[in-house]
Amino acid sequence: MRRAVLIGCVLAAACATSMTRPSRPSAAGSTTSFSRALDSMVSQPAFRNAHWGILVVDPQRGDTLYSHNAGKLFMPASNQKLLTGATALAQLGADFRFRTDFASSGPLVNGSLRGDLVVIGRGDPTVSDAAFGDAMKPLRAAADSLWSRGVREIAGALVKGGDAFPDSTLGFGWAWDDLDYDYSAGVDELFFNEGFARVTVHAARTVGGAPSITTAPARTVPLIGRVAVVTGGMMEPEARQPNHIEWETDMRGARPALNVHGFVKMRDSASISVSIRNPAQAYLEAFAEALQDRGIVVRGNVISAPAADAAGLTRLFTLWSPPLRTILPLFEKPSQNQIGEILYRTLGLEKTGVGTPDSGRKVVERQLAAWGADTAEHAVRDGSGLSRHDYIAPATIVKVLDAMRKHPDFRAFYDALPIGGVDGTISGRMKGTPAERNVHAKTGTVDKSRSLSGYVTTADGRLLVFSFLCNNFTVSNRAVEDVQDAIVARLASPGGLR
């Protein structure tokens, strides 16, 4: 209650005062009403064990409006995506597209491709429901392209070509017990539906019947080698308990197996989103399904190991992704981890010739140095912020945001960020305040870390840049968000900086 009263007073003060420009940089202990209010919020007893890092600047006037631990390192969570997205725009450009080449190891004779069909990917992250409404759509387009070239049969196998991302599919320091969840899916140069499948358990329609399982967006998913459904009371027609299913992945066999158990009411269904452990295999099997639906027969196997010899291949056609400016909102607004990891590796691939996380890190670090970031104020370990080994100072994030403010592709970067009260991860926050439909900012959440950094426009039209990082708290995430939202609302309010 005390926290709510304090934040309410801050918001009321923001609406009752007139704006003046600070005569000098503000910091904890300064005497303006604005800085005293922020000092009070971050020093509440509830935050006595927490670490706050805050920096608010007016970049056009060169003013630091508030600074608290701005040079200290914090675990950023998904604020790491600001660095990844900004570097991708700066290094690759807003019009950059991912390419996937389709090639043959043999000639086309009377409708039969006398060899393997080789798919050579470079990490296209848009073969997904999020990008196209149906992840199968671009794969069906590829099947149509083969059909239009007279292909009716592939005598050989469907094979992954090349090894653009030769390192681990997972990020450095990711938690092993998160790997079954969609947000922790691994990435590869062939990548399907953001690395996850929707698994739906359908209860029986009659007493004594057996349940069934379907997968989407592809009907077959390589994750599922066997499925064990422990039904319990699944067939009870008058069951009162809610549907609930759980799962775990068994990695002991030749291929992963999904074990599903739980309860689903008769004639009802329940769904889960499950991480795919072999991204390239999932892509190729989904493509095989698209080929089958188009009437093209694949005689050989689906092979996700890289083709041993790429020499002598004949390129048939190339599938191009939408441009980076279209991909960025799919990345930043929902905070999609796997796009971050693909961009990270792609930076390494495009700029060093090696698509590994270490190469991507070097590109990001060089870009941060070019933007004037102090090397002591960041530690880059992945592209998404899922790693607990990423550390960033608010000062570094503000440098990145300011650099993008001056970049020719700023509009693509700015529009990709979540908008307060409108969309993305802050669609439900700051509603009914001056920050609604105003603030463009990136959130970040892992255990004991909550971040918000971005841009807000003042009542008199000045674009401010801010970064709020909070670590090591034991209050709820909502308590941290309330402080962040109150500060942003005050920045957007008439007189809020007084």
C-alpha cells in the first residue's frame, strides 16, 4: 500500500507542475522535485536488497536528467535485444534479407530429380506462423516452385546443405531446465516456426476411447519419437477439474521423445508449445510434408546432417525472407529470443565469414566501441538476453539508443519497439497515463531481473532516452514495473521534469 501511495503521489505531481530544464546533470541526492521523487522510489524499504540502475537523458540538449548507478553492470534480460537489433540494423541494413537456396545433386529427367534435393540455409527466421500466419506457407511456395520446374519426384534424399551456423544450437549459459520451453528453443541455419511446435491432446469422444495427439503447424514434428499419455481420469464425462497437461522430453533414445501426461475432459482438447530439439530436421520434415501435399514424391530419407560435398550442385531457386525492417517487430515487440540468436550468428556470418556466437559477439562489441561505449560497461554473451552471463550498464544502453536516434534507419528501429498501452510486451502497461501510445521501449525479464529502456516524448515534444535496470529484488515483478511505469509517465507529463 505504501508503494502504491508513493507512486500515485509521483504521478499527481507530474501532472501538477510545469516543465523546466535542469541546469546541471541530476543524480541521487540532487534537489529537484523530479530527482527527489525518483530517489524516493528506488530507495523504498521494499527495494533495500535490490540494485537499481537508471539513466535519463535529453540527447538533443545534452542534458543528463537523472543518473543512478548508470555505469554499473546489470543483468539486462531481454534489454540485450536492443544491442542485437541495433547492431543488425547498423551492420546489415534495414533491407537485408535471409536467403535459402534449393539445389540438386543430379539432373531432372522426365520429372524425376535424379539425385538429392539439398536445402542450403542461412538462418531465415521467418518460416513461422508469426511472420506468415502459417509457417507452412513459404515451404508450400518452395514446393510450388519445384512443381513449376517440372519436378514430380525426388529420387534421392531431402538433405541439409552447408553448415552456416556450425556451433551449438543453444546460447551460452542457458538454463538446462528451460530447454523444453518454446522460449529456450535452439536455432540453426534451417529454422522452422521459431523453434517450437504446438502439441494438442484430444480426449476421446466416447467413454473408454483413446486420446489422440496432433501437432502444428506441421503434422509431423521430429521431436516426437514416441508419446505416452497417462490419462488418469481423462475419460470421465462429468469431470470437474480443469484441463491440464504436462510434458518432458526424453533424450535417451536415437531421437527425442515427448512424454505427455495430464487430464483432458472428454470431447475437449488442450495444447502446449514445445521446443524442437533438432531445428534443421523439423524444417526438412515440414518441407517434405509440403512436397507431399503438392504431389511431389520424395523417395529417399530426410537428412539433417550437413551434406558432405556441396561441389557439383545445381542451384534451382532461392527463397528470400522479408527484409530486416519487417523482421525487427517480430523480434522486439514479443521479445522473441530465437530471432535474437539468429541475428547474433548472422552478424558473425556476414561480417567475419563464421556464423558462430563468438564471431557475433565480436561484431557487437566492435559496434558498441564505435558508438563510444566503455568496454567496462558491457559483457555480451548471447543475442537474446536469455543468458545470465550478459551484463550491461544503463550508460551503454543509452549510448546505443542515442546512436540509433541519429541513424538513417531509426524509424525501423523505433517502430519495432513495443508501444506503451498498445502492443508488444508493454501492451497492458501505462494505460491511462501520458505515456500511453507515447513510450517506445524494450522490456526484459529473467529471474531477479526486470528492465525497461527506450524513448519517451515529453509534453513539449522533446524525445528523451532512458534505461531502467533492476536486479536482485525479492518483491514481485509488478512492483518493479510500477516504479518504471511511474517514471516514464512522469517524463511524458506536463511539468514532469520539474
